[in-house]
Amino acid sequence: MGFAFYIVSALTIGGALAAVLLKNLVHCALALTLAFLGLALLFLQLDAQFAGFAQILVYIGAVAILVVFAILLTRGSELPKEGVFSKTWPAGLAIAAAVFAVLGWAVLRVAPWLPQEMATPSVTVHQIGVELMGRYVLPLEIVAVLLTAALLGAVIVAMHEKEGAR
Amino acid sequence: MGMASPLVGYLLVAALVFAIGLAGALTRRNAILVLIGIELMLNAANLNLIAFWRYGPHPETLTGMMFAIFSIAVAAAEAAVGLGLVISIYRHAKTTDLEQMNRMKG
């Protein structure tokens, strides 16, 4: 576990914290992009190059842009008068802290039995393509149908209502 | 406890990002921020999948990484539909504040 891991982890966690804590939603979206970048770098550190670059393309290239579009279309950059946190925020914070405590406790408890450093797996994009066309062809087709349905659904949901249709 | 497994660091980072996302989804008023929190939780799960793939017994079978790749694709679809819904609700109710969205009927 090198120095690079700590820097990338700090980037990821800092980005995530800023994304949920900042007041201005546009700043939140930028911090979210930073967190996505940190996670992509963690994937690259774990020798999952394909997943890391897919993360950059899909999350930074598409999801972050979608979030910015949604913020600007809903005038989310204007600060609300009532504050940005809901009335029940202490309960939400307590639930999140409890979840982290349980997860952290479980990880630290099994830490001595987790596997040590092992040989770097060599995965080529060719291998991934062969697997996608072989063992994983059914999930691939289902994802294709899901993405088509989601695309059509998102367009229909967000389409302008006709004036007389109400 | 001697030399800790490198997996511990990744699992703790994933747990922390998941908790931050959960806190964001549960405490913010704006619907878009709730979606941002959900995206962070999905990403933390992906980090777990890839970390277990890397340090698991058979990384050459690619199972964990394939799971993460499919999860990324499904999360992209979820984000598109979720943000479409937020825009649609905004057009109807002129707000994205979840505490003002308390009617099922338009």
C-alpha cells in the first residue's frame, strides 16, 4: 500500500465530502467529478484498467454532465432560503454514521484473514471482449435492452407536456 | 497486527464513500443532491467489487470486474432516468425541494 494510495484516497474522500456538504449545487457537481476521478484512479491502481477508463468515460463524461444539465435546468444554483439540509438531518447523519461504524468494524475484524499482496493479474481488453461475447453474452444483451428502455423512458419523462394534455 | 492486507485500505475507503453518499442522500433537501448521494453509494460498491476481484482467489476469471462493468452501465441508465424525473417534477411543481413534494396528486 503505497503513498499513491493515500493521495488518491484523500482525493476521493475529499471530493465525496465536498459533493454532499457544499451549498452551491454547481460546486457539488464539480466535487462529484473529483470523487469519480479519484475512484477511477483507485480502479487503475487495482489493475482494472478497463473498468477505470469505463468509469472515466461513463461517470465523468456522461453522468457528471447530466447532473450539471439537471442543476442548470432546475435553477438549482440558487440557494434556498430554508437552508440546504432537511429538517431531519440529525437522524440521517446518525444512520450514515452507524452504517459506517458497522462496515468499518466488520472490515477491521476480518483484516488479519484477508489475502496478502498477490501477483498482478494480466487482463487484456481482448480477454474482456471474448468473455463479453462468451460467458457474459446474456447479461450484455439485457444491459443493451435496459439502456435502450432507459433512454426512451428518460426522454419521454422529461419531454414537454402538451398544453392540452393536462 | 503486522503487515495488513492491502484490501483493508480499499474496503475502508469504500465504506467511507458509501457512508458519505448515504449521509448526503438522507440529509439534503434537493432531489439532485440525493441522486448524487446514490451515485456515490453505487461507486463505493463498485470499488468493493473490483478490490475483491483483484485480491480474490481467481482474478483470471474476471467475474468481479465484469460485475463492476455491468454495474457502471446500469448506474448510467439509473442516472438518466432519475435526472429526467427530477426535471419533469420541477416543470410540474416548480421546485426540487423534497420537503415541499408532499402530494401524490398533481
